[in-house]
Amino acid sequence: MKQATLHQLKVFEAVARHNSFTRAAEELFLTQPTVSMQVKQLTRAVGVPLFDQVGKRLYLTQAGEELVKTCRAIFENLDQFEMTVADLQGLKQGRLRVSVITTAKYFIPRLLGPFCRRYPGIDVSLQVTNHEFILNRLNDNADDLYVMSQLPDLDITYEAILDNPLVVIAPADHPLVNETNIPLERLAEEPFIMREPGSGTRKAVQELFDARDIELKVQLDLGSNEAIKQAIAGGLGISVLSRHTLALEGICNQLTILDVEEFPIERYWYAVYPNGKQLSIVARTFLDYLLTEGKDFAQKTALRRTLPPAQSNGTLPPSAANSEDQGHPVDHPPAS
């Protein structure tokens, strides 16, 4: 075991967490043969098998399970040491690990840019992933902060960092373009293009229509906002999307926001971390930065002229950073 390296332990922990050499290789930006070799060398150093392979599935042996616990304890102690060093050095250098839900890619990189220029010594790792994987990373405490719009039913601390209004998008030549305060009943006559069942946006829209006992006619399910926007531009229907998904897209001159009653649906982006987690000075500084710069960003982000601005009071719900208050905002209940 004395011959084991920290790199081998990191590779092993990633394989154990994903139950996959391929996914571990993708996360670590290594080739699969390299990952296999590192695990093989670690197994030789330990002296007993760490994995059992049954068919195509990997299972940890008892020794493997114990080593995973040891690895995570080592990594946690190293993180604490890095936090101590970073505190001693101020913000001259350090590491920041952030995981964001896929749709946050429309604004988080734009916020990270100025932050990295302000603190050039900080190394940033940004993971963009789907809802399932970000929850796995949250459960594993793999990152400093997580950015999502649908709060999980977990023991977490969270703060609202940015408003995330959902608006009705249609082709620029749609017959309802010049209408105001369009009734939901009229909107329901249109074919809808929506994200897959289970997405936060679709859930919010479905709840609104259900509350009015109106049937939502979904003609097409698509797995990405980009595909939805292309489908709208192609005249296949209308949709409801976050306003942020439109801010940087060249296709926006083919789309417009409809003026519909009950819209925009007010939702929020949240910075999340496990309850009780001690944030490093780097992570705390980035969170404070999001709370100030994020609000400025929401005000300064302008859509193209074909997209009229959605009406919003620009307010955010109260912060829930106090760990004694684990309630959730009434306008956006946690995912079940």
C-alpha cells in the first residue's frame, strides 16, 4: 500500500463512484486504458481485488468499499488543508469546483469570466450535467457549489442567486404575436413543444395548466432547449423556456415572446451546498460574487429586439442560507 499514489486513489474513487471505467475516464479527462492501468497498479499495491466484474457490471469488494471510505477521508482532509492554505494566502490562489445543471450554461460561464479575471490564481473546475448526475455529485459532496433551478428534497443550504423567468416562445410570424394578455385557454389550442417529462420547466407549466383545469396539448417532446428553439423556428409549435436560454442565440431573430396571462412564471436559480458544509474562502467569495453580480447580470442581460422584455419585479425570495431554516420557497417546492 506504500507504493499507492494519490493519483491512483483519485482514479479508483472515480471508478467506484460511477461504477464505470468509461465515465471515470471522461470525468478525469483520461483514456480508458490509462484508468484501467491505474486501478490495476493500485490493486497490486493493495494486494487484494478491489472490484468484482459480473458481466458488464462492476461491484466493489469488501476491501474496495473500505478503500473508498479511506479515499474520501483523505480527500476531505486534503480539502481542509487547501482551505487553510487558501485562507492564509487570501485569494491569491486556490481551487473552485462548481457543478451546474445543463440550462445554467447560458449564464454561469459569463459570470465565471469576470471572476477568473479578478482572481487569476484560482483554478476553476466547471461540470455541466443533467439533474440526475448533479444530485449524485451533491450526495457525494464532489464540488464546492451546485447551481440548479429545481431544489432537491435533501438536507441542503441554498441561496437564490438569479431570477429565472419562464416565458412563452413562438415563431416571429405567429398569429398571436400582436395579442396582449392572451388567455391560457386560447394558448392551449396551440401545439406545444416541451422538454421531456420530469424536467423542472415542464413541471411548472403543467402545474399552471392543471390549476386552471386546462389540458396541455404536447405535440413533441425534445431533450434540449436548442432543439426546441429550432422546432419553434420551423413552425412546429410553441414552447415555454427560461428567458436566459434566449439571450445569446443567433436564432432569436426568428422567435418572439408572447404576452400571455400568468406569464412569466417566476422561478429562480439557486446556489446549493450540503447543509453543514464549511465553504472555503474561495467558494464563499464566489457565492458572494453570484449574489451581487448575478442580480446585476439579470438586469443587464438584454435580448434581441424581436424579443420584448418580460415583465418582472426583479425580486428574489428570501435567502435560505441559515441552516436552521430548511423550508423551501412556496413558489417553487422541492422536487419529490
